[in-house]
Amino acid sequence: MALAVSIVSHGHAAQVRKLLALLSRPGATPIQRVWLTLNLPEPELASWVIQPWPFDLQLLVNGTPLGFGANHNQAFAREASMPNAADRFAVLNPDLSWLSDPFPALLAALEAPSAGCAFPLQLDTQGQVQDHRRTLPDPLALLHRHLSWQPPATVTHPEWVNAACLVFPSQVYQAVGGFDTRYFMYCEDVDLSLRLQLAGHTLVEAAAAQVVHDASRASRRDLRHLAWHVRSLLRLWCSPVYRLYRAHRATATIRA
């Protein structure tokens, strides 16, 4: 079993340094290859990563910034073209950290029957569990929650999971086509989670794996990010994937 990791930096040099240090820590899970994509010019980071690493570190430099999904798909395509391509593919945000290596539990979780991806428990910087496990984002439910300022309910059987830290069987990622690049920054994880389940796969939580996600929540503070978020939600709600999943869920509920 070999693991490849994709990390995208959009001006996140300091966080990338810390994450690479975690990945290369003595005793850490062996990683075959790390694909580090610079979505913006970062000469300092580009020069810093040229040093010995316990994994094959491949640097991708974009001439034009790409969206979240497009960047990770690009890294996956490059990995798949390698003679010794890894059979496990991880998507990691640069703003992740952990005290205990999460990968043994994540890789073990992928051994579950029909596992489409494995995800850890996500904590915020205060040690509180984040809302990384969600139910289907229904327009009326979202509107009611935001108007009433209610936090998301705790979900034990998620219909989609946040893509800050996901590990996939490479064969599954390739079969479903990875992320839909029509989503620029938001909802690509919702769409992929739904497509995985429609293809007969499951979203598996690795309960023993914990990561800290220093999420910026940019759409709550930046009008441009908010516009991207709303546009992605509208795309999702109008998509065949969303309609098919709703029908699938309704059928499963009736059978249950």
C-alpha cells in the first residue's frame, strides 16, 4: 500500500512548512510522494522545498490560479501517470496539524467494504469538534439555520464531509472523476461525497484519527468568497447529482 498526498498553497507558505514537517517527522506514516501545488507565486517556498525529504516531493507551479478541485485533480493526474503510482491518494489543506499521526487510522478505515474515502475527526484550534460532517444542504434548512443563527446539528451519519483531510483509494478517485472542477472553491466536497455514494461507496470516519483544522471561514467575512459560495450552492442545487441523490435518499428511507 502506497500513499500520495496533494497539498495546495495559495500564499500559505508558513502553514505548508509546518505541515511538511509533520509529514516528515520520524516515525510518521511513510509517504511515497507529496504533490505541492503553488497556486500563487511563492519564490521563498519554492526554494525552501528543494532539500532532502523522506518522500518524493514534487512541485507544481500554476501560471494561472486554479480552483480547489482542479488543483487536486491535477496532482492526482500527475500521480496516476507515474510508473509507481500510489494506490492511496490524500487531499490535505495546508492549515492542518495534529499531535498524533492520523494516517494509520485513515488507511485502516479504507479497508472497510465499499469505502470511498476516509476522514478524521476535525477539531478547531480550541479543541472543539468542527461541523465537518453534514447532512445534505437543503435550501430551506440552510436559510432557517442562518436566519436563526443556529449552529449545525451534530451528525453521526454524514451525507457529505469537509475536504480539508480526505484519503481515497486511488482507483475510486479515478473512477468517479475526482472533484468536479466547475465548482471553484465551495461545494466540490459536497458534490464528490454525493457522487461517491451514488456509485455505491461509503464515507468512512476513522474515529481514532484527529486533526486540527485552522479554518478561515472566508465566506463569512469576504464578500467575494460569499459570492463564490452562493454561486456554488446554486450550481449544486440545480445539478443532476443533487436531484439523483435526493431520489436515492428518498428510496432508501422508504425501504428502511
